[in-house]
Amino acid sequence: MTEWTDSAKRALDNYFGRMRSQLYASGADAGEVIDDLGRHIDQEIAAANLRVVTERDVQQMLQRIGAPEVPGGKQSVLVVEPAHATAPAARKAHPLLLFFGVLLPAITLAVEVATHMCAGVFFDPIPTWWHVILVASVIAANLAAWVALRHGTRYWHATMFFNGVAVAVSLYFGLLFLQLFPLALIAIIIFGLGLVPLAPLFCFAAALVVRTKLRRLAPDYAPRFWWGVGAGALAISLVAIPAPLTRQLAKIARSEDPATSTRAVRWLRAVGSKDTLLRDCYGGTAWSRDPVLGFSFVGTPVTPEHARNLYFRVTGKPFNSVPAPQRSFARGGWDELNDWTWDREQGGDAVGAVVKGVTMSQSRLDGLIDGDAGWAYTEWILEFKNVSQRAREARAQIALPRGGVVSRLTLWVNGEEREAAFAGKEHVRQAYREVAVVQRRDPVLVTSCGPDRVLMQCFPVPAEGGTIKVRLGITAPLTIENAAEASYSPPYFLERNFGVPKGSDHSLWIESDQPLIAGNENLAVATPRNSRYGGHGGIADAQLASSRLRVKRNPDATRFWVADHGANDGSAIVQTLVQKVAPAPKHIVLVVDTSESMQGHVDQVAAALAEFPASSLISLVLARDGVVDALQRSSDPTAAMNILRDLRPGGGHDNVAALSRAWDLAGADGMVVWIHGPQPVLLGNLEALQQRVFWKATGDSTAQPVVYDLQAGQGPNRVVEKLDSAWVAFSTVPYSGKVADDLRLLFARWSAGRTFEWTRERVPSPDGLSAEKGSKHLARLWAFNEAKRFIAARQVGNAIKLGGTYQLVTPVTGAVVLESKQQFDQAGLTPVDSQSVPTVPEPGTLLLAATGVALLYIVRRRQKSSRA
Amino acid sequence: METDFFDNWTVQVRKGLLELCILNALAEEERYGYDLVKTLISVPGLGVTEGTLYPLLSRLRVQGLITARLEESPEGPARKYYSLTRDGKKIMAAMNDYVDALTAATRQVQKGA
């Protein structure tokens, strides 16, 4: 084994370095010659049997070998010094090349990154940092080539390669800016400016000139140029093509022909840019749509509404469930993220896009649970903060506990609590719009937006760090698990247009006279004190939906009464727990959404089918780019299990058509179980499903199925939201965080053949009733169900009257808080008496506490006076 | 003065003939580089070095007159074998004919003088 000393290695490297710069003009392949010489030297060393090669040995060998002979001259010239090679090259590296190939594009890039001039006025040439890196690589390649032309280099391969990259990339940007050529010419002629938009074209020309000079100087390295062109083209394909490609596919996806549209969506799922779609969900200038190869103005731009639909169909997620695109440059592309643009959903009835700067700064849930009487009352206090430059509206869709109703709404105005007025939905919305949008003062509005969900909106959240604080009171029945146990779930956000900062938990505090059991790890149960039980915890926003508390109840407590505070005629509301014999449905149709959001849940559905009621037939309908009848009236649930296990959820799918199909399959003796992810957009035709629900509501339909609606995860459900009287046909199945557990519970209830249900009725007088005294919440729950009954019977006026009297947000009534009495008067509304609203703790409990404090005071006084 | 003139002239002649020498050295058989270079260096009067020969070999290969292939050697570094291409053989024949004709012409002029 031969060893080389460091100085020997250096001597050889120096020799090769000098030789490389001299060989490029010889017509020989410098790399090959150096390899050959290296091999020759190795053989010399082997022949001389040298163990250690010293610098002296190398010098001797190199002296013998000599320098390469440059052909072509009249005389044979042995070139020794690099200066001989660089002298002619220096003349070829003209300073103009440096200006147009390096300085001008560098200035242009810096100006665009700093000011977003082009992005704001025309189109966004560098929408991502990858684009910036591409442009910077062109500038660096031109600079390296210019230095090589002037001073020579040891890295001809790399220089040629990056020159190829520069030509390809600058060609792309040159074509991109070609559309501004006429404007630039005018600017040069009139103002003497305009070089900046022409910089990419100049840069491309400079790269081509450099290419010609390099090829003359080092022809053997020319093939590397084409490698560079290929690499540059590949980089453009990866970085710059996805956005325009996505937009073109998005335009095709808007086709009236369903097959064409579906095909385009499948392509978008495969090759589309989700980031581009998300950015288009937030709008943008028309010029920023398709900045490719000079065809910016061709075709209709993708509208935000269309982009939002597509975003769901491609990703299976609501566009506002992921963080809004935030980048420090190219802001002109996103109108709605700009501080000085309008929130188009403000005052409307949709949650819409996430607005800049608004966050939930505080969240507190206080609640009371009465396990025996089966009700819960929760007060949710929310505070929003706005750090943007303009006042914003905070909007959220809130899921209520099943069967729940908003029974209180409060707004803090200058530190004082203001209660809401309850009236017809359109009436309160009109009052809100007048005050929020026109007068731009302080209102908050809560309206129903489907079964077990309300839309809350408040304005303004003042700019530059201002806050707004609201409180929602929610009365809800507990879910009766069995005679001795009930369960409670808190309200949670389905959809919101504000952020929830990391670490901002919802602080939950629940009290009850009955023992509480934590339903999952989100909540802890406190040690009982004075026969009171408490459950509390700080719960992350994503965990709130699956938080559960179970409460023990006295199985013998089955009948309660309360004076009907809405009637004031001595009548009472009586609530009775009824155990019903309910055999399992003969036929259960499972509708399974196969959207991306069901990833991980579909397997759980399959697992739960192991406990499918034995006496029921099963059908399986899949919502997958249309409707797939996967299984019909089978007595073997394992067939459905196998189909589900082979499913690969992906994209976002229309569930409406699948629901209509399932409805028809269920027929007169069946039920539908709909397991799905969020449904942020309505893709299919709702009328067919609406028609079925309508006939069910009349009570005369031949098919009477109930759709058990189990939504896996947080998010909106436009299907039930947009259906009139959806509560007639849809029954929410609470989501515990595990679809398998929720389905097993549902199947177990059916298999058991009996269910527990509260019934409430109004009686003329409580006299002679064998029942315990209950809370006013029982009357509110009765009134809520009564209002829904009126609506189903087309007696909307009665429903509105009932909602107003009992201070409830029903499908036809809403609650609004305005800033002043004058505004209430102008709107023809009367805020409720603050003494009539439900509270936590209840007034009775407050009275008890006050009495206790007074007694304690008296006892202390007596003790003091006796000591004296 | 006379010596300088002669030296310059020999450089010109040698330079013109070097490529032909390489082609001729490969006329009979394939040869590996080290051996070929050593052979040519040892030819009296040719006065070349490795530093001159390897670039010439590379240029002839780039011009398609010779081909090269690498072969692992158990005795040391890999060996690079050179051989003539069909074009190389044609050119070599033409060049030899030309040199013969040139030499003959030179002699003839001498006799005539």
C-alpha cells in the first residue's frame, strides 16, 4: 500500500488544477487527460516500488511529464501559468453581462420581495420561497459564469451545468413577464423607467450570451449545459407548474358534465396543489390567477366559492379548518387576508373564511347537571381579541348537546352585562345587520342553523387588541344511558372564523348533586364536598367535542313537575321518564362517507359491526364520487365489514345522493345510520332528500326512517343545516372520539330492545301530581319541543311566539343583544328581564347560599357578644 | 541562430508527425496507455513527454479516430486500452501515404537540385 504525504498530494492537485485550465482550449477532454495522467503516475509509482510518495517524488515525475502542449498555434507553446489562459477570457467577460445577468435581476428580485410591487398590481411571480430560490439560482449561475469567463475556473462542469439551469429558468420567467413588455416599453419611453419588468428577459439573453462564450472556451463541457437545462426544466415543473395546472383543472372541474367534473377532481387529487386551492379559497386579484407563460387573462378565474367546494372535494377537509395561508410577501394575491379588505361574510349566515388577527382569548364553561331530572344547563363565556388593523366580526357554528337549546345570551358592554331579546329569526337578524353592518356598533346574534347547532356572531371585535365578551346559556336534556345513569357532553365549535391559539384551553367546571364519573381522560372529577360533586378540567379545543361526564341518577326518580312560567295561568309542565320497548329495526342501512376525513374511522365502523343487532338485515351505501350500492339486505354483517376494511378513504364526497338512496332502501321498516366526516359544502342536489323529509314531516309518508347522524370529528354539516325541518328525520349520535364505541352503544341499545325517553306535557294544574318539583329548564325543554312541533305543522307564528315567551333560540327564533335601549326600540325588540334568565348557580341555590352566609354571620355575632 | 532555426523547425515537424506516430503504434494491436506512452517516449528523436501525449490521445478519441476502454488489472491500477477505429485506420493510411509521398518528393527535389 503506497502512502502519499500531504505536500505530495497538494503538489499533484496544483498541477492538475493548472493543467485543467490550460486544457480546455486543446480540444482534449480535460477530465479524461487528468484521469489518464493520474493512472500513469500510479503506474510509475508501482513500477518504482515506492512505499511513500513525497513532494520531491511528485515534482520529479511532473518534471518528466511536463505541461500539456496546446495545439493550434504557429509555434508549440507549453503553457505553464494560468495567466496565459485567463488573458483572452477577460476580454470576453464584458461588464454589461454582469449588469444584465446579475445586477439587474438581483435588484428586481430584492424590490419584489420587499415591496410586492408586481404581485400587488399585476400577478405574483414569486408566490413561494421556492420561486425566490429559483430566481436567486439564476443570478448566482450568471455570476459564477461571468467570473469563470474572466478569471478561469477549476469547475467547468458545474459552470456549464448551472448555465443550463439559468437558461431554462430565466426563459420561464422571461415568458412570464412577456405580457408586461408593452407596458415596460411605454414606461421606458415616457418615464425612463421599466427596466425592472424586463429584467427576466435581459437575464435570459445574458445567460444565452454566456452560454455561447463558455462553449467556445470549453467545448468539451458543453453536454453539461443540456443537463442543466433539463434540471432547470424539472425544477420549474416542480415549483411553478403545479399552481397554473391546478387552476386549469379547477376550471375543468366546474364543468356541467358530472363525468368531466369528477375526472378533473380525480386529477386534482393526484397532481393538484392543495396550497394553491387553499389560497384561492381566500380570493385574490384577477391578475394573480394564472401567471404562466403570458396567458394570465385567459379563462374565467376560479372564484373563492368554487375553490372552497373544490378544496373539500380534493382534500376532504373544510378550507377553514386548516390555517389560512400566511406569508410575508405576495400579499396582493390574497385580498381577504389584507387588513384593508372586506370580510365578505360579515353579517351573513355563514362562518366563512378565517379572518386575520381575531382569536379566542378566553373560554369558560360553567354548568349544572341534574341527573335525576335529566337536564343540564351550561353557560359558555367567550372572549375574542382582534390584533388586526380593522374591526372584525367573530363567527362560529356551535354544536349543542343533543336536544339542547340556547336559553340565554349576554353581551358585556363597557363592563356591564346586557341580556338579549328573543324574537323571530329574520327580525333579530335584520336588527343585527342594521346595528353591526350599518351602524357598526356592538351587537351579538345567535340563530339556529340546523339540528343541535347554532350560529353565533358578534361585531365588532375592536381593532388593535380590542376584545368582546359574550355568554351563551344552553339548556339541554341529558342522554339517559340506563335507569341509573345519564351522560353530559359540553357544547363545542363546529366551525369558526377565528383562531384558537395553542395552549388556549376551554376551562370547564360542572357541578351536580349526583355523583359524577369522568367519561374520558379530558375531565377530572373532584372530591365530593357537602353532597356536591364537581367535574372540571382545561380542555383543548380539539378535545372538547369528545369530552364526556357521566352522572349517577336515582332509578326511581321518573316524574318531575314545574310551574309553567311561560303561561302564568297555574298550569304546569310534567316530565316523565318512559321506558319504551323498542325492538331493533328489521333493516339498518349504513351510509358511510369515504372522504379523507374518515381516514381511521372506516376501520372502526367495520370493527363495530361485530356487534350489529343479530335480528337486523344490513345494507351498505357508500358515498364515493356518487353512490355505491355496496351491499343490500344481507343477514351477514361480515360482508359489510370486509367491504369497509378494503376501503381507502380519500378526497371529499357528496353524501346527499347516498342519503336519498339509503332512505329509499330503508323503506317502511328500516333505519339509516349515517357515519360521516364534516360536510363543509353542499355538493349534491338537496331537493330529493328535502322531499323525503317533507313527506315524513307530514306524517303521511310510506317511508318513515330516522337518520342516525354520527359525525366523526368537528366541522360543519351543510346537509342537515340546509334541510328544512331536519330534526324530524335526523337524530344526532354523540361523538365520543371513537366511532366504534358510539356505534356499539347504538347497536347495544337496539339489541337490548328497550330505550329510555323523557316525555314532557303541559297540565292545567300540578295539584294531585305524584312528582318531584323540578327546574324551570324542564319548561324550557318542553317549549323547545313544542316549537318544533308547531314548525312541523306549519304553525310558524305559534312557534315564534313560544320561542319569544320562553326565551329560546329555535329554528324560527333567534337572540340578539344590541348596545342600547334606543337600538332595541328602533328594532321593535325588548330585551329580557335579567331576573328571568337562567343562571349558574340557579337562583334557588343562590338564595340558599345567601341564607347560609346570613346564619353564619348571626352565629358569629352571638358568639362575640356572649364572649363580651 | 542556425541552431534556433533548426530547433523551431524540428518542433513543427515533430508536432505534425506525433498524431501519425500514435496511430501507427496502434496499427497492429490494441495497447494500453502506459505501455503505449512509454514506447513513444522511448523513440529517439521524437522528444515527447506524457504531458503532451495524453492530451493528444484524448483529442484523437474525441475526434473518433481511436477508442478507449478501461480494464481492471490484478497488477495495479486499471488499464486503459486504446485501439484504432475504422476512421482512424483510413486516416492513418492516408497520412502514411502522404508522408511517403512527401518524403519521396523531398528526395526528388534534392536529386533534381
